[in-house]
Amino acid sequence: MKHRKNKFYTGKIILTLLVVFALIFSGYFGYSLFREHQYIATIVIDPGHGGYDVGSIGYDGSYEKDLTLSIALRTGRKLKQLNPDINVVYTRSDDTVDWADNEEDDLIGRVIFANEQNADFFLSIHLNASENTSAYGYNAFIRSNDPVSETIANSMDNNLTNEGWLYNRGLEYTDSSPLYVVDNLDIPSILFEVGFITNPQECEDLQKTSNQELIAECIANAYNDYIVRTIEEK
Ligand SMILES: [Zn+2]
């Protein structure tokens, strides 16, 4: 008799658990273990160059591809900290690249990747280079028909200026300097040249973790402010 009673309770517990799991699965509690997180926006962050392509070579012999990766990953981390509802995806998150080892396929690969991710924003991080080692400063490149990126780039500039990073070379449009990853995407797309690695002082400054963090925070804040503001306006 006692044995039969235990069996009855076990059955009841199993039934209750099944109902609870079914409710969780259907998202009844407003949250489902099995449903993907609902992001408010997706940004693809693209660390320029990588793998076979070192990019420009800095005054101290450092590679552009390493600096772009470091700044891009920091920017993505800052953005996730500011707003976990923003989906951050990278075209590469280490020194390996998923596309063919030539510049044309490389750039096409990055654009295809952004489209596959259904990205809302694309941000490519680069470092500038010049034979003139006194050239310095940052600037953003955007399409002239992309007012969203213009707003975000101006906000990035304001944030950097407020933090004392006073080397703005001004906003540039790809009509005069075509850039594949900016021109071949329909979404807001910015190619941000963070500074000149051929400038001895700027190269040294850009290697510092504290400066990379500061730059990353200024970029991340600009995107988050824009995304949050446009959602509130809806
Ligand atoms: Zn570059």
C-alpha cells in the first residue's frame, strides 16, 4: 500500500515538471530557456586586416591588424556592458580570417558576413598611415547618403573631444575616397581611422591599454546613445 502511494506521488511530480517545462518552452513566463535573446540591434564590428594581411606598419614596427583587433574587441565589450540587448558580432575575433587570402575577396567576405548577420550597423576599425610621420588624428569615413552614421560619427567625435582626445581630422565622405566595406552595404556603415600609427607619438599613445579603453568607450557610447534614442522615439 505504501509502495503504491509513493508511485502516485512520483507520477504527480513528473507531470508537474512536464507542465512547468512546457510553459518555459512556450515562453509563458516571458522568458524562454529555448528561445534566442531578443536583441534590439545588431552591430558588426570589423577589425581591419588580419591574418595574411598585416595592414600598415607602425612607427615602432607594430602591425595595424593587431591594434585594430584590440580596439575592436574593447569596443564590443564596452557596448555589451552598456547595453546587453545589443548584439555584437565580429568579422574576426582573433588573427585568423575566414575568407580567401587576397584583398578583393577579403573585403567582399566582410560585406557578405555583415549581410548574413542581418546587421543594423557596421563599424570597421582601422589605423591610418602616412609617409609624413607628423600626420596625426582620427577620422570617420561614411557614405554621403547615410545620415545615421553621420550622427553617430559626430557623437563619437564629441565623446572623444570631451575626453581630451583632441585630434579630429573631420568627417570624410566616400564619394571622394571610395571604401568597399562602406560603399557596398545598405546599412549605416562607418570606417573609423583611429589614428596614425606612422606618427611616433600617436603610435605610442595608441598602444596604451588605457587609451584604447577610452577610445572604445567613446565609440560604444555613441552607438548605444543612438540606438537607445531611436528606440525611445518609436
Ligand atoms: Zn587599414
